[in-house]
Amino acid sequence: VAWGEAENVWHRRHGAEPSLDRCAGCDAFMLDGPGMSLLDGAVVHVGQDYGLECLTAYGEKWRGAAYVGLGAMGLEPLGWRS
């Protein structure tokens, strides 16, 4: 739980500024379908044609960036060893 909170804090402080014109998951223009606004200001496609694919992709992107950023600070998830 603590690692997830650390990722969230890193993302809020250091995450890329989201574009309101493009889907944060697939990077397509939001004219392509219905969107959902997220708490960080990002917008992702949702609906019958997209399901949760864009939301999942965006989560993987920002959590991956947070993982790398936290690792650069010398932190790692509990139980993880390289």
C-alpha cells in the first residue's frame, strides 16, 4: 500500500502535464470517441469501442514513470530485489 501511495505522490509532483486534446492512453485526439476526465487532469477514451483499454494504458504509463523516478531516488517496492 505504501508503494502505491509513493507512486501517486511522485506522479502528482513530477508527472507529465496531460493534454486535454489527446487521450492519455492511446494519444489519439479526443474527437475519436467519448472521454473520461481523471483527477490529474488527463482524459482517456471510454465506452463501447474502447472499453477500459485507454485507462489501463495510461495507468501503466504513469506508474512506470513513477517506478523509474522512485528508483532513481533509491527506493524500491518491498520484497523486490534485482
